[in-house]
Amino acid sequence: MKKLLFGLLGLLVTISGWSAETNSGPISSVTVAGLVEQNGTPTPNTPVAISTNNGVLKYGVIGKNLFDPTKVLFGYYRGRTTGGKQQSSSNFMSSDDGYIPCLPNTTYTFVGTNKTSGTYSKYNTIYFFDSAKNYLGASPYEISQPTTGTTPNNCYYLQVRSNPLDNSTPIQDAFAQFNWQLEQGSTVTAYEPYQVGIYTDGTVETIGDSANHTATVATLLGIGDYRDTQNINTGAITRNVGVKVLDGTEDWQYQGANTNLFSCQTGINAVYPSTAICTHYMGVISSKTTSGIENGQFKYGYTASLDKIYIRDNTYNNNLAGFKAFLAQQYAAGTPVIIIYPLETPTTESVTGQTMTTAPVNNRTGGVTGMTITTLLSSGASVVTTIATNAIKIATTAYNTARFSPVVNDLNDTIATIRDVVTNTINQTKAIADLQATKQTRPDENCPAGKKCLLVEDNDGTPHWYEIIESAD
């Protein structure tokens, strides 16, 4: 199934015993229920994106700044010449409170810029670590300049250090006076605050009523009967589907020799048992069991009151470090392993309400096949509109040109053929008319009127007519 765009018309379904005639009139509320779709079977090497009503589901750093200012250790730094060992210093800060996933063989730049003066921080350094978080080396430290370094080919994590320059101020206060940025590339670009979370990349879903009011729809997920919902009029959102994103920093454990099975505690609050959807693995949420997990699959297990995730991947036979490195690399590349699953306990949130006044209400852009729009009318009637697989698309001129070009070519060929036939027919008709007008009905010489004659030509082509005697009278 493909994401449906450009003014989808839905299939009308009535509930609560109301007839089709009740689908118009004043509106009390409009509620949209979410759903996701996945076009293909995912494997670790060929992940398949999860599509939502607002585009492909993604999770990670939103923007270029990779430095999380909440994961900072004050008063310590790692020594470049001491094997990356941690050392104390009241003037320094480091990101030892968190490892930053990165790409191998990639250049990164780090610096702090004073918010008032624009001056740079001191002793800026980037540290490199492998998939097991072993120290690999560091970039050159720079005093009052950005530092730039290229990660080794086995590097999967970064950390940074710096001195905010103000020895007379407590390090925490000095740190707050700077904008800190770690980014890909060899130069410092305009500062952008650190942001991380779930986001979508694609066409945002909009709906509209018959009074031409339109409203945007939040990203709503859904698996089977578990669906996020949004009341468009009030802005109330209920989340019935959870998201888990893996980045390799989880406390993964190897389950046993030659099992290729890895597990970690998650605390996901999932429904057991139920279906889940993952970008890289086929999976189900299971109850108190890890049996039957095939290569490229995962299961959630529920053991001793602890939520756990289990993944079997035969690529990493007895290789915990390799499996964690794979997760970290996928995360750093912007294609992390994402799992969505039904929530045991729903959560709620709120956005700004939007105006919907007059039914019917239909999907205009975005959306996923099977999503529903429930319109509660002032009369008490409830009408459900479903985005259907046979929904009508309002095509653009460019779409029509590309889609119907073969038909246009065939039609032009047919027109040309018909034109040739008609032209030839006209020419032939004229020739017949000319022949009929100029034909010789009787000979010019020696042939009595009303008689049949035989034409004989001489060697030089001179014609002679001779009467044909049909009877011996």
C-alpha cells in the first residue's frame, strides 16, 4: 500500500443505526484515528520504513547539532595522552555522562561560542571510541578555536571536552554562557539548538469540512485495534501506541553460546501478547518466552516483572560488540531500529483545537489506507469515513502528462491513420468521378449507335472500331 495524497475521497460507513442521509449538518466534534503501513518485509540489511499519516516515521537528532547539553560532567575531562582516562579539573566539562553515536570515517567539528562576545571556548577536543566504548584517540585540542577530527574506521561513539574560559565563575555558570555545537563537517556553521525525538518526513495530513474549514492532523500511529486518536475540535490526543528506538547504548546481554540471541530490559509498557512493527526485524510481542525467534526477528518477553526485548540476528554469532555496533551505526546513519507496539496503559497530550463546523468531513492530503475520521453531528448521529484503497486521487497536470502519455501517443497514431484513410478515400472518389465523366460510352468511328463494337489498335496505337454482329439476321 502507498501513502494516499491529494484530496482522497473516503468510503462512507454509518454506525449507531443512522442512515446515509445523516452524514451532513452541524458538527459537535471530529476525531481522527491513526494507522501505519509498511511496504515490504524488513530485514537487518534491508530495513523497511514505517509510514504514518504525515510521512515516514523517524527518530533521532532533529537538525545538525549532536551535542546534548543535559549530558555533561562538570569538573572532569579525559586526558589525550593518558589513554583517555578521566581526570579532575574544576575548569573543564566533558560529555562523559553520555556517548554520542557517530559514523566511521567521518569528519566532525566541536566548539562552544560565547553568547555575548562570540569568543570560542578553550581546549576543545573530540574523543573517539569503538563499539565497546574503548578509547581510540582524539582530535587535536584547540585553544580558543573549534576542533576538527575524522573518526577512525572502527569508531562508533564520540565524547567532547572543553574549558569555558571563565576561571572566576563556577563551571556550571560559565557553561551556560556558551552555545555548544558538535556537527558533521570541517567548519563551524550557524548555531542550532540540540533537538532529539520522533518526527516524520512527508506530506502532512489535512482534513476539511463542507464549509471549507481545513485542519492539520498530528502524527497518529496505529496497529490493529490499538490506534492513537485526535479530537480535532478540542485538540485532545490519546496515545495507544508506543515507540522504542534502539541506538546500541542499551544494556544488551548475550543470551548464550551459539544462540545469536540478544536481550535488554526496556520498560516499554507493552500489551502481551500482541503484534509489533519494526523497521529492521519481523516481530511479535510475546509473553514469558523467547522460543521460536528466527533470524531477523524479535520478540518482547515478560520475565520477573521486567519488560525485555529479545532479538535474534545470525549475523552476530556470539558477537555482542558487533551487534551493539550495528545498532549504533544504524542510529548514527539516521536509520535507527524503530519498534512500535500497543501500549498497555494509554497516555494523553493536547494540541491547539481547530475549527470543524459542517459535515461531511473528508481527508484532503496525507493519510494511510484504513485510517478513520469519526464525525459526531449535533443531531447525535456518528459517521465514520474511512480512507479506502480505492480512493479517488485528484491528479495534477504533471501527473496526467506522465501517466497518460502512452495513451496520448496511441491516440495520435490512430488519428494519423484515420486521416490517411479519409484522404485516400476522398482522392479515390474524385478519380472515380473524373473517370465516370470522361469515359467513352461509344466509339468515335464506324460504329452505329446502339451497337457493340470491338476496339482494335494498329501497331502505332491508332484505334479502329468494328461492329460486333451478335446474330445472323
